[in-house]
Amino acid sequence: MAVYNELQLSSFIDQVFERLRGIEAQLAILSEKAGVPYEAPSQTVPPEVLELVQRGDRMGAMRKYRELTGCGMADAQETIAKL
């Protein structure tokens, strides 16, 4: 079993997020060409929340999302899970 340090894990997470951004961009292009509306989950989330998610702080992101939107925990969990 491999053991990774914090810097290595952070690098892997950054790579995953970069790949996901590329996939999301491609999905938007394909949806547009197919005439199917597509709204990326990240378009409806405040930038402060996205930053927390990108740093790997999903709990902090849920708290911030609830603080900014006034939604309940279930809605916050669902929104953050989509990111």
C-alpha cells in the first residue's frame, strides 16, 4: 500500500479537479451542439463555496453554502455533492 504525503495528495486532487473542469467544459459544448440546455452545477454556487470545495473542505463548503443561501443541510449536501 502506497503512502502519500500532504503535498502529493494535494497535487493529485488538483489534477482531478483540472480534469473535471475539462470534462464539464466538453459536456457544455456537447449539450449546446445537441440543443439540450446544460447548467453546470458550479454556475449556481457562490465563488467562496467553490473555493472551499476545491481546497477539499467539503464540510466548510456546506456550512458556507447554508450561511449564504439560508438552505437546509440536505440541500447543501446535495449541492456540494454535485460539485
